[in-house]
Amino acid sequence: MAPATSLSSTALTPYIKSLLLSPPNLTPNDLAVALRLIFQQIPSDIQVASFLTALSLSKLDKDAKYISTAVQTILEFSDVPNINSSYCAGRIFTDIVGTGGDGQNTFNVSTSSAIVVAGIPNTNVVVTKHGGKASTSNSGAGDLIARLGINTAKINAKTIPKLIEEDNNKFIFLFAPSFHNGMRIVADVRKQLGIPSIFNILGPLLNPIRLQSRVLGVFSEELGYIYAQTAKELYPKLSADELNGSNKYSTIVVWGEVGLDEVSPIGRSKIWYIDPISGEIQTEYISPKDFGLPEHSLESVRSGTPQENANVLMRILKGDTTPADKPIVDYILMNSSVLAVSSGIAADWKDGVRLAKESLKTGGALEALVHLCEKVDQL
């Protein structure tokens, strides 16, 4: 942060005071102004910490209008890839990502599922997986991707258009810190603050690429509904030339009842989606039987180290699995199915599993990963 000056020591004071009123009268526009000041490094660290604490105490950081405002403001300061609109026409850009913080320390199922769906043959889907390193688990998306041989430092807003348009990658990994300057600016303050702030729940919403579908995992039921409300704010109905506009599942928010930010291998998972006709938030409950798969314990899908997880995933992609890998395979198949349904290429949950199995059987998933590794190395 910038050294304190007469301006930086008071820049956020009006906004902090408005948060301390009962009820608080900070507006979404006020939040945007305050965040812009923070990302321009005008306020002092003490002011930023005070503002984030007051925002948390006000509970406005759990309001969809404020969350969507924060997302839009952060993206103003992010490096956004410029992908040619003619290339995008007829393609479905999608992502599957969770908030983390569920405390269950399970296998990297979102990243694995992203690779599997990218490998489904004869589709127009491009999976642009957005993620970072682990903060509360053994292995985050960025940790796994690095062990799989992808040099994430070479993937940025300037190189992504080439990787997608010229190299025809169906799977791309976007390492979050490489794109979001605003988040880097507040990193030290957040660490010293020591308590959750609005920034802790924004990650899955910050993919810098315009998506036509997405699967968003959350760590609590309460946050699931908030995320669904936020999706209504952020993702209006797509225009007629965006093919996924009629898919009611184009945005899926998911929470596993056992406490997972993804589809659970045991028990029920709750999903939220937005009805394309009424615009209302709808809910469903799904379980492994809806996918035609057996249940597995959480213990059987625990995460190892990033390298151990990479080894397991490579066995799965190469078809060299052991009986001990079966729970993780099914875990990946379920979450791949949800992404396939969201992307509009699967008719239902069981059809999504069928397509995911086809991706693995044909080697499409492995090819999607290897192709990205090779093209990144050539940059």
C-alpha cells in the first residue's frame, strides 16, 4: 500500500462511518468508489483494514448487490483477455470453480472435471478454469496444474488469445493472481487482518473471460442462495446470438450437504439455478444415484499432496487406474456431468456421465491437457 498522507489517512472515513450507522447506509455505488480508492492505493493500510472490518460487521458483504458491485469493480482493475468476437461466436466458454474453505480437504475435483469436459469430443465448449493456490487445503487448482507440467507464469491476458484462437486449446488454466491487480494490492492487509472479508467469497465470480455457463461451488447453504442472487445481478439473460441462452442450467450453484463446495460423493447436494423464463431462483437436490453412480465416503476422496493428486489424475486420464482410484473417478464423473449439463452439451446428469466417460475412454481429456502443456511451452 502507499505511505500514509493527509489524503490517504482519511479517504475512506466517510464510508467507514456510513457502515457504522444503524442501519448502515453505504450504497453499492459507495462500495465501488471505496474499492477504487483502495485499488488505486490511496488509503492507508489502517483505513483499508477498518473499512473491511466495518463492511463485514454490517453484513452488507453478504448482500448480492454489494457482492456483484465488488466483482465488477475488481474486474475494472483486472487484465482481461481480448478474444476475437468472431472466434467466440458459436462457442461456449465455461468454468467450474469453488470458494474453498469447506474444510473437507478433498481431491482437486473441479480442475479434474474441467479437463475431462474439455476433452469431450465434437463439442463447441472451451473450459477456461480460473483458480489459485491452496489456502485451507493440501492442494489448490494452481498447485495441481503446476505439478501437471503447465507453466502458469506464461498464461496471461496477452497470451490467452493465441492459446485459444490460434492453438485451439479446449482447456485453459487462468492463475488468478496473474489477472487481478486489485486483489494483489489488498493481499497483505487481508493477511494481517486475520478475519474473513468480502474478498474471501469473490474468487469464483472473477473469471476475466466472458462465460456462457459456469458451475460455482460454495461452502455453505446460506452462501448458495446468496451466490444465486448474485448470479442474477451479474449474468443477465444472454443475447440471442449466444447459444446457451435457453439452458436453464447455464449457471449452477452447488453445495454438498456434508459440507462440500462441489457435488458430494455421498448424500445429497443442493443446486440453485435461474429459470430462464421467470427469472426466479430454483433449487434441486441431486445425489450419486441421479448420475447412475454409487456413493463413496469423503475419506475415499481425500486430497493428497499436489504431486500425489497429479499422479492419481494422470492414471485416470491414461486409463491406468487401480481399484483404490474408483471413488475419485466417480467423484470426477459426477462433477464433470454437472459442468457438461451447464454447458448445454449433456441432456441430463446420466448423459453427462456418459460424455465424461467418453472423454476418458477416447483419450480426449488427456489430449486437452497435453495440448495445453505443449502450446504453453512454445510461448
